[in-house]
Amino acid sequence: MRKTLYLLSVSVIIFSCSKEDEDNTPNNNTPTIVEGCIDSLALNFDPLANSDDGSCYYSYYDIALGLWNITPDCDEFTIPIIDSTISLNDQLPENIDVQGGSNNLLYIEIGETQVNGNIDNNGNIIVPKQTISLDMGFGSPMDIDVEGGGSITSPNVGNMDLTYSFDIEIIPGFPGISEEVECAITLYR
């Protein structure tokens, strides 16, 4: 009887042990794979990631460059003498091309004109006051002062808040009407 109990005990112990699975089932303590940027020097480092998915980026300057689609949300303005309302939304293109220069300088191609700006290491963009030429819907370009700022928040998302200031000369040689138009522009890829 002792031998039977001993044999039964040993059998229970041996059969209660399980063999390790090799098929990555959750029962074998295989860690969950979390894809993301695993380089701690990258701007988008993900401390929870354990598998590199190639999404790391190191410079907002580098991700700002290239073609961006834009959605402008600009104030409309009315020219009182001719009672005509103009929307700058209709005058801006569907996309902009951002090119780079030295020292984080950006050249932002908006249709047929170019605006210069600077981007810092946090993705903030400053557009200092500068004069550009833009057709506001009158059939010929006019000089417009533009300034503002914005930010690049990821490789595919950004925003710009620009102020366009200009004078509309109704009668040549006489003081014109000064206008200022605010534009909130969403950038996306």
C-alpha cells in the first residue's frame, strides 16, 4: 500500500508539471510587443515601447520640411465703398511646400509667394513681419504684411496663426482702407 501511495504521489507531481509552449501563447509568459520609438534620444521616445517601428524623429526642423495640406480658417473682410466681401480662404492654395535653409530657417511656399520663418527645437514656428505679394481676388497682386507663429506637433500635424495686414487703395493717390485679417491654418499630411 505504501508503494502504491508513493507511486501515486510521484505520478501526480510529474503530470502536474506543464511543458513550455513554443507557439507564443499567453500562458508561456511571453512579453507583449509594444511597437513605437525606442530611442531615448528621439523627440517621440515611447518608454512603453519594446519594439522599434521606425517612427523615431529627432528634429522638428526635419519633419517640418516637405509638402503639407492646409485648411485655412480666415476672417472675411468687406470693402465698404464697393460692398464686396472677400474670403482669404479662397485665395490660399490647398497645400504649401516648406523648404529649409541654415540655422532652422524655413521657406514656406504659399502659392506663388514665399514666407520665411524659423522653427525651434520644440517645434514652435515664428514668422516675423514681412511684406509679400498676394492676389486678394482683385485680379492683380498687392503688397501685404504677414506675421505670426505656429507649431509642428508631430510628423503629420501642425498649425499656423497668421495675421495679414494691407491697405486697399480705392482712389489712386488718396489714403486707402487699412484691413487686418486673422488666419488659423491647420497643417496635415
